Amino acid sequence: MASLLKYDLKTDIAHYLQTRRVNSGANTLEDVINFTVKLWDLVSPEGQCCFPVLVAVDQLGDRSTSGEYWLSKNTQACLYQEGPAVLFEKYRLDVLVLPTEFSSSRLGAVGILPVGSVPLGYDDINLPFGMAFLGRRYDEGSVIRSMSAYEANFPARKVPHLLE
């Protein structure tokens, strides 16, 4: 699945950069990489960068002719049809509720499903954690309504230490 997301990133980032209202001069992933190289010390604290991934993505070929891409697309369809789609239909669910630590965003990306996250609390070492709402394909409204209902009824949470 990672290869599917990488091929989509390469193609979709170019479309996004070329259709923005404000032109930054970056029109391709290669432009973003070159910008990052110029300002490496400012934009990327040590150990916190996805730069090698961006370079690898930029070196991928055309997704329309990639066997790896189309195999991943088929796998994606099968995973969705045999996973979340079954749960939504069998149990007549509007959303699935998962911990954010459960890679719910990846499940959303792989299944082409909307995902939203709300803060839930803090763990034993005071790190924040949250809860994710995963919706049916193209049903962002149910995710947003579920998050809103949760937020309206859950007690106020502790202010993060850095904001006190």
C-alpha cells in the first residue's frame, strides 16, 4: 500500500502545486525537494524529516504504466471490500471509532475513507492521545457530525502544558 500512496503523492502534489491560487514557484515535487535542500537547517530539525521518502517518490516512474501501482490499486479495492465495507454494511454503521495510535489515518488513506481525530486525553507520561472517526467512502458529513457530537458532550480536557 505504501507504493500506492507514494505514486499518488508524486502525481497529486504536482497537480496541487500547479493549481494553487498563490504561485510559490514550486510546481513539482522536485521543486519542493530543491527548496528543502536550500533551507535544510531552517525547515528540518535533525531527525524529523521525510526528505529521503520525498526523493524516493520523485524517482518513481509514471503510475499509469507501473505494475506495482496497479497491483496496489487492486489490493486496495480488495482490502476495502473485505474490511471496512463489510463492517459498515453488516452492522449498519455510520462511522468506526478507533484510537489515533491505531494508524487510523493509514486505514483511511488505504480505504479512501474520511478520517477525523479529536483529542481524548493524556497517557501515563503526559503525552496526548486521541480518538479517530472513520467514515464510509465520500461521507465526510457523518465523520464531522460524529466529531461534533463527541466534542459537545465530552468534558473539557486539560490544557496542553505548552499552552498554559
